[in-house]
Amino acid sequence: MIDHTAHTAPCDTAEPSPARKIIHVDMDAFYASVEQRDNPDLRGKPVAVGGSAARGVVAAASYEARVFGVRSAMPSVTARRKCPDLIFVRPRFEVYRAVSAQIRAIFAEFTDLIEPLSLDEAYLDVSENRQGVTLATDVARQVRARIRTETGLSASAGISYCKFLAKIASDINKPDGQAVIPPRRGADFVAALPVAKFHGVGPATAARMERLGIQTGADLRAKEAAFLRAHFGKSGRWYYDIARGIDNRPVQPHRRRKSIGTEDTFAVDILTHDAARDHVIRLAAKVWQQGNARVLHGRTVTLKVKYADFRQITRSRTQTAPFASEDALVQAALALLAPLFPTGLGIRLLGVTISALDSGAGVQESDRQLSFW
């Protein structure tokens, strides 16, 4: 295991206050690592979870596959071209959810302040922790060791005083490592970072920033708040703060879920309404069951359709109250499907999502002034 502190020059700006101790835990190639753990024949080999050799997209890639440039969300045909020996494995989400629950239970032994981002990553606020461990870096080591012992999988961690830097730090020593960015180094660390590596800054925004002469955090910090608001709207204030290493967002244990959905890519394009209808019924029923299990019901249903030429459309319907039954959700999804037929193109993917969910708002915790490291 690697433990590394990001080395930068001392910060010449005031440290954010109050200082919190936040860990971002990110499982290493989670889906692919589970498959390699459970099937010894896959160990040490390039593995892609999801899709197939001819269709679909990669949901996750093992580190052996990443060497060849295979990445998640990559079309399967592209992945195969980059890595001819790539082994495709169908996802087993019920297994991934079970392992994720194991990992979540480990987190809960250290803190109540857990904000899951997905099955394989979460923020932990360990400013106060159940084990009484003083240093957040030690908490991270213990959490990762427990994950290794109980699941046979490796995790990486980032430790910092805010969520933005903790998430960036978790990538520094992947896989199976951790890094810390303490408050005194936060602003200078951001200054040296290319804006394209900022979490939440996508390729389009990064290109837009570059056209404005902004390539690094230092360039961003040189811009006035009014300039950033003029060019980036409400996000301008976020960029202004982040350029100074400021992120006051709390870890939210009950972060509100925005949607629940599922989709399938088909081995053979769908051409008939009857075939599409059968799939939509199945997908809508699955979404209803997932929402019901979480006691979440939505007012909006969205149908996603991707055609054989990769053109993608969505159709939505919103009602005044949440869908009251599985049948009501199914019928609403089918009503969105019907006008799309007859179709001149085959359908390669269908998806159903519910949103505008009826759930409780997130609980925010007050910041606490504590000694940091």
C-alpha cells in the first residue's frame, strides 16, 4: 500500500475555517475487481464489465484493460479494437450491491456522516469518529485495511479539509493508495492543477476556459468574481471559491436521490412495437421495484431510445402526484413509446427512468472547529 502526502509550497492565503476531516473512498475498478475476485481465471487479464464484443458500452474496466486505453462508457467495439484480448463479462449488479453494503457497514463503524456517491465511492466526515482516531490519514488506512480483509478488494482514499480536494486526492495514488492535502497546502495545490482535472469541469467547459486564458487553478484565481459570473453564470462563484481552495459543502448522509433508472442495449436491433413494448414493460417494472425498495416514488417518467445510427432521443411525462403503482408507471412508459412506431430504424437501446422523486430532504451537519491533523 502506498501512502503519500501531496508536496506543494506553503500556502500564502488563510486556511479555510473551520477545518474538517473528510475522506473520499473510491474502490479500485470495482465491478471488474469483483469479477476477478470471484473468477480466478480472470485475474491478471484485461476484463470489461458490460456490453459485449460487438455491442453496448463498457461499464467498468480492469487495470489490465486500462493499460490499453479501455475506459468506462467506451463503446464495446472501440474497446475491442484497443484490446483484442479483452474479456467481456456480463454485470452482476446484485453482487455489486451486496459488496457495496459490506463496505458501507465498515464506514459506519467509523462515522455516521457518510455520503454515498455510487456503489463504489463515498465521502466520510471523520472530524469526530467512533474509534477516537486522531489523524484522518490513520482512519483512512484502517478503513482500507478492513475493506481488504472483509471483501478481498482494494480501495484508494483521498483525505482533505473539503470534498473537492478529498476527491482529487483519492486519484493521486490509485490503485490501493491514499494521499492527503492538508489545509495549509490546499490553495497552492489547486493553483498548480490543470482546470481539466477539476471534478465537475468537463471537456467543453475546460475548452471554454482555455479560450479565456484559463488553463490552471492559478489562472482561474487571477480572474475576478464578476468576470467568472459573466462567463459561467451561477457556476462562476463556485470556480472563484475553488480556485482559492474553498469548498464548504458538508458531507450529507441523506443526500437526496434525483432519479432511478435502468436501460438495456440489445444484441439485435429491435424493429417492432411488440418487441419494444415487452422490453419497456420489463424495464419499468424493474425501476418500480428499485424505487419501492427505497420507498421512493416519482412524478416523472422518461423513456430513452437509442437508434441503430446512435441517434438518441428522450420522451418524458410528468404528473401532479407520484405514480401510485407499478402498472401506472408501466402504462405511462408505454404511452411514451407508442408514438415512436412505426420506425424506419432499428432500436439498439431502451431505458426507463423515474425522477421528481418523493423523498426527504438531505440533513446537513453544522461545521465543527477542530484541530485538523
